[in-house]
Amino acid sequence: MRTHVSLLTAVAVAASLITLTSATPRPAEASPNSENMVTDPVPLLELSTPGDQGMFWTLSQAEMQAAVSQHGMRLRADARVGYLRRQAFAGSQPIFRLRKQGAYLLTASERERDELTSGPTPQFRYEGVIGHAFSAPQPGTEILYRVRKEGLANSWRPALASQLEAMRALGYSKVDGPLGHVYPRWIRAGAIYFGTFDANGNRSMMDRIEQYYGPDAKDDWWGGVRHAHDRDPKAVKHWPDEDFSHLKPSIGYYDDSKPETLERQITQAAGAGLDHFAFYWYWNPGAATEQYAAGLRAFLAARNRADLKFTVLPCIHPWRGGAGGTLRMPAEQIDRAAEILVDDYLSQPNILRANDGRPVLQLCDVRGIGKPNDDSENNTIDNAAVRRFSDAVKTRARTRLGEEVMIMMTTDNGAPKPEQGLDGSYCPGRWDHVTGSYENYVTKERRWFATIPNSLIRCATSDFDERPRIGISKPDPVLPTDTPEQARTKLHASFRWYEDQSPAAFSRLLADIRADVDASTRPSTVDNIVLLYAWNEWHEGGAIEPNERDGCTYLDIVRTELHLRKGASCTP
């Protein structure tokens, strides 16, 4: 096969999707308009046609679902054959799909396309452009070839250069030629953003910081973190040999309500290849509105916000009073919360989208949904209230945006139940409850992923360390009369921290996650998204944001081990 490099500039992806019959209905889960809003590379999916007459390929999740449910095709376990873009781009070439009866053919050659689809009795019907590949090699790409079995009609398949030997072992000995240069994987890495480092943050926490550290700590939202870094005796007295010098961001102790702060952080994150920030989002039942949202609002006001996507993680905790304030969402306030989430955030042009185009919403806690704003104690999940919340968000999005929403729930709340109306799981920061060992967490994490069914956004915890909150979120448990062993036991009972965390172990964790993505047979809708704990949860140790001691160490590890291709490099 001879290839012809061509830059397609005027063909919309929606128009180029095939129709399996004269009019292929699409399921409600996705729409071509939403799919076209995803500009990242997405997986090329491979299916077997009925009776194994041949193979069928698409970038469209909606088309794949219709092919399976309405036309009897079967999604292959090894279904992903590289990542292509739906849109044309500078230096790209289109890949065309042709059809004859139940068999399909991919080609990047306009000449071959025209020869096979023209004339009085054309061999194939032209079905359009299914995606776009690089016309020349790029860092991290491989050649995507078209291969076939000798003497066997309709046996064409695409194969990456690294797969050719394996394909030959399966009988695909003939290489017709290249289809273009594509990414063998495309991981979209995001980081959780803790947006309370401002004067409108957790007021009760700041009051407790002042009580513990004195009047100089009044209104200090960095209290505890700053004190550990500066080796205040109250912060480090139980850990005199611990190195807390990393507990200062490279850009200094900041106010995240200022757009210029977010602009600097967007530059850091996007430069290192990150795809999005995921902002914790809280509810104030007393005022019936959001709270602790200054960092998120500053992100939306940042001049370079288009360089990074974002999503929100509603943390509807069941708590009442206490250091975190009352964070429940009474049933009568669910519709108002859905309006804010959809109108203010899911409607934004740089909202995080799944590979099928749906805006993604991730629930970090659902136990407080439907709970009254009173003094009652109830940590159980109200499934009916969760369903009312998910229905309210989805209904508002259909009405306001004309779109479906993909809603994921944290694994901390268990697996989603059908009656909750949710679409899958994501995992947040992870603590090893058995041994408290980071090495143990890293070793077992991939096996733990295997226990989570269906769609999953994987997570990677950089560290976990609650010690900067000693005397603030929890009192110092040690008495002057305690022996060193008694003190250690009490501290570990009150505070969690990984004593054996290291950058090397974090590297192994991310390499395991990359391998898990590569070998995955999960639904591909969000399967290449990885959520990092965290960008800046400094009070609890999860911070990949560049810091005074380590600089870009953690962002460089993320970029290297997940093979991120966006950005150029981290700038501390």
C-alpha cells in the first residue's frame, strides 16, 4: 500500500463517523457533539464483526456501543490499538475507513481510497475519516501499520510497530504499509487541588492554629505546615530528627484566592504535562451554597486557565460542627447544588471530559447527601438521596447544556450501586490501613485496582502525613510522663504518616499504574485518566507541587513514569 500524506482541514469528525445502517441510533450515554469536544488523543477501538467476517474500528464510544448493542459486534479484549485524535492538526494525516458487506478496511492513502471506492462496481463504500495520525515521527509515537494474513480475505488489522512480532505469531505475516504515527498510550494525569489556603478557608481551623501557636499565627491558613518547615518546637518536638524542609512551595506560602497564584501553578502543572486539576468542593447547608471555593474561582479567573482542564470533587461529608464546619447537603438543597455545579463549572469550556465527551464529576464523599442540617449523627449512605443528587445534576446538564454527565464516586464510599445512578469509581489519596507502610501500599496497589469493577479512574498517592496538624485538628496526645515507646504508640494512634515513603517508591507506583493502564480491559471511557494525590494538600502530606527542598522532583517523576507528552518540562 502506498500512503499519501494529506492535511484534512475541513472535515468534521461528526460527519465522518460511519452509519452501520442508513441511520444508526446513538445511545444516551454519549453524543457526537460532545465527543468532538475532546481534543486529546483517544483510543482506536477494535471490534469483531458478526460471524468474524472481519474487523471494525472506531474512535467513537457512541459508535462502539451501537455496534455492540445493535449490530452484534464484539469488542475485543485487546481492543485499543494506539491513540489518535478526532480532529485534524498541524502535521497530521487522516485515516479513512472503507466497507464492503461485513468487512472493513483502514487506509491513509487517498489513492487507494479512491481506487477502491470509485468506478461502476466499486469494491468498497467510503465511510469517512475515523481519526488523524501524525504524518511524521514524533517523540513517543510508533508507526501504526496495516497487516493481514496471507491468502485470507478481509483479515486486515492495524498493529503498532512494537506489536508486529506478536501479530506475525498469530499469522498476520503481511505488512501492507503504514497508516501513520500514533501514540501507543496517552495518559491524562490530574492532581487534586486543596483550595483553602486563603482568608475564606477553614475559619475554625485557623482559630485552632492561633490557639496552639499563639497570636502571631492569627489568620494563618498555612499554620502547622509553616511551623513544621520553620522547626517550631511545638510542631517538631516529637520528631526532632525529621526533615520537614520540603513543607514550603517553591512559589512561597501563597493565597489561592488570587488568580496570579493559580496562573503560576497552572504554568508549573501544564509545563510538566499534567492534564487537569480536580478541586475539592464543599457545601454550606446554613447558607445553602458552596464554600471554600476561592481557589476554584481563582482558577477560572486565571489568564492561562485554558492551558489546563479542571473538574470538581464534591465532598459532601456527614460532619456537623467541628474543625471542618457543617458540610452536609440537606435534601431540599440538592437542586440548588446541581444548578451551581452545572451552570458555573460543568458548562466551562475547559471542563474535564471523558473520552466519549461527557463532562466528568467526581464525588469525594456522598455520606452527607440528604442529611438534615441538625445535630443528628448518621454516617450511612442514603442511596435514594444520592440518586436524587445524580439525577438532579444530569437533568440540569441536559436542560442547560444539552449534554450527559459522567459521575464517578470515590472508592472510600464503596462500589457504586445501580440505585445510586452513578457511572463508575475513582480512588483518592490512599492510606495503608494494615501496616501504615508506603512500600506495602505501592506493592499491593495494582492488585487492589483489580478488585474495583467496571470503570475506574486510577489514583497515585505521593505521600500521606498528618503530622503538620498536631495540636490543630487533633490535640497532642503525649504526656510528659510517657516513655518514648508510649509516646510513639500514642502518636501513631492519633496521626497517620508514611515513615518509609521515598521518590523511588513513588516512581515504582507510577510505573505499575502505567502497566495497569496498558494491560487494561476495562471500558475505555476514562481508563487512561490517573488522579494524583495531591497537588497541594500540604497539611496531609500529599503534595507534588514543586517545593523548596525537592523542586520539580515529583512532577518530573510523574512526567517520566506516566510517559506524559504535553508540556515541555517543569519550572519550579
